[in-house]
Amino acid sequence: MFLESDTRMQVGRAQESKIKPDDNSRSLGKRPVPSMKPFFPDEDIREMISGLEKILRSGKLTLGSYTSKFEEEFAKYIGTKHAISANSGTSTLEMIYRSLGIEGSEVITPTNTHIATSNAVIFAGGKPVLADIEPDTLCIDVDDAFSKVTKKTKAIVVVHLAGLIHPKIHELQRRCKKEDLILIEDAAHAHGATINGRKAGSLSEAGSFSFYPAKVVTSVEGGMITTNNDTISELSRQMRNHGSDSHGLQVRLGYNWRMSELHSLVGLVQLGRIEEIVKKKNEIASVYNNELKDNRLIKILKVPPYIRHSYYKYPVTLERGLNISKIQETLKHEYLVDSGTVYYPPCHLQPVYRSMFPELKGKLPVSEDVLARTISLPIYAGMDTSDAIYVARSLAETIQSVR
């Protein structure tokens, strides 16, 4: 799935790069490039300010018209019957798990994700079973996941890592159906991503989105469930509002997981920009692809033509033997370029899980190897072509300088 073959070149071999010695990043002018930045054009800021005034004057600060409209438009955009807002993506995951009754059951999740994916299983009374990843996609290894299915397994969570819908999503659908398992999408990275025209969040029993500031679109903080399942919709709406039904009666235990009108306003305006944002991110990714494709020390993702990546992040895997920490430090301090990971350490190596699941260390070898060598380059809608060229050439120069 990568542009480069799986056969790794030795670090000591000469780097084959398109960058000439006299054609370096400094010719583009050193400039700070953050790892992410929300996209708020002036006209959108004005719309938010106007909406804020309307909300404050209305006195309706939560579960009002902006929240209803945001849910309605998000469901329409994703292509599902329901969209249920909440205060975070973590909350939406727990609502999905609780609505599906996973208490006492096992849920298989990838180790390469934000720990919230599996934490929410624990909070909902279940047990997360962590699976390894595929090196070519950084998404859950389908065969490893199904090898861990037991009589207690109730669901499998697929995380569309960095905005790439798992290319094997249809295989996951078929095998889950055959095993009588529920498939859930953690689409926190994948707003606007598509496969054969269908959007992330519409490919399973329920999808979970996050609107954290770094995400493809943001509501500052917040989350959304997408589903065609009436029961998930009803129970989630109750859970987010202290277990209240439509008459205001507390019919079950619940939480204060509501999304405010102010957050819904920001999310609604951002949703109106989503196609532009995804398009701009893909343009930046194309520049990176072109700049880095011939560098034998850098492995980049190849996206199948039937998938539209939403590029929450742009991950690259570096050759074994390179000093990743030194590379990231040099990028930051010498070139003013921020970079990140997706994710390292993986869940099973985080301190809390190492104490809870000590047996997993060394048992998910692809994650432990590949993620330790993978960094994410800046990618956001406000970048231009020269920013992307500068980042790519700064990375190439840095690798050469620290070898």
C-alpha cells in the first residue's frame, strides 16, 4: 500500500532524492510551520460572532436550534438517519458501547489509536482486546483482530487512522456479519473521507467523530455519533442528558454530555467548509507525495484511487536506524517545523495499560516497530504549496544531517 516496496533499503546506502545540494529548504525562506491550525476564514469568524450574539440574546445556551441544525446537517452530510452530538468524541464512543450493551463483553480495538477508543470500553463495563496494525495502512490488522475473537467478543472497532478509511472495510463488514459481531467506526480522524463515494461514519452500526481543535473540522470541543440504528439514537440522547427522555423524566442513569449551542455554532459553520478543507489538505498531501516519493529513507502512504483520504495527519515511516527523536528535535529547533506521531507509544505501551495488561508488551510487534519510526508532518487547510515544499525538504536535509 506504500509507494515504496516493503523491502527496506539499508540506512548506509546513498539517499536517492530529487533534492539537489544547492536546492535546499533555506532557499524557500525559513518559516515556522505548526503541526496543525484550525481553518477559520474571516467570513466564517463574522458568521460565528453574529451567531454568538443570537445565542446569547436568546438565552438558550444548550440543546437549542443550533445543536439541532448541526445534527441534522451532519447526518445529511455523512448519509445516516441519525446524528447525535455530545461534548467529546470519547463520550460518543461510550454512548455507542453502552447502547449496544457491551458490559461483561470483549471489544477488539487497535492498539494504534488514542487511548480513548479502548478506555471507553472499560468505562462502559467491557474489556478491550488490543490488536496489532498493518504496516502499510497503520490501521487494524484484520487477521490479527479476528484471531482474538472469543465467545465473549461482541464488537470490533475500526479506526480510520489519520483520515484513511481502512481499505479492508468491506472485508471487516463481511467477517463481522459472518461472526455475528458488531462493527463500530472510530472516525475521529476521518471527517469527509470516502470509499467508493460512501463517507466514513456510514459504514458500520455506528460511527464516532471528534471535533477536538486539531481535527479536520472542529467545534472547539465536541463529538458526534452517526447511525441508522433508532435504539442507539434514542439511548444516546438520553445518556447525554442525565438519562432524560423527551418528557424530561430520568428513565436511566446518564451523564452531562451535552454539546452547548456555542460549540454547535462553531461546528455548523465548520461543516459548511468541510469540502474545501479536505480538498486543501489533499493538495498539500500531493505536494508531500511528489517531494518525498523518491527518498528511499522515507516511506509514504499510497492511497487507493477509490478512497478519498481526509488527511487529519500526514504520516511517514522512516528507515530503521535513524534517530527519530533527533530528527523531530532538529526539525523543530533548526527549521521551526512541528511534527507529531500517530500514535506513539501505542495504547498497550502507555503506562496505565502496561500495568493493566502487562502480557501485551512484545505481543503486538508491528505496532512496536513501525510506530516508533513514524512521524506526522504538518497538514492543515491554511498551508500553501511553499510551506509543504519547505517541510518536505527540511525533513530530507534533517535526515541527512543526523545519519
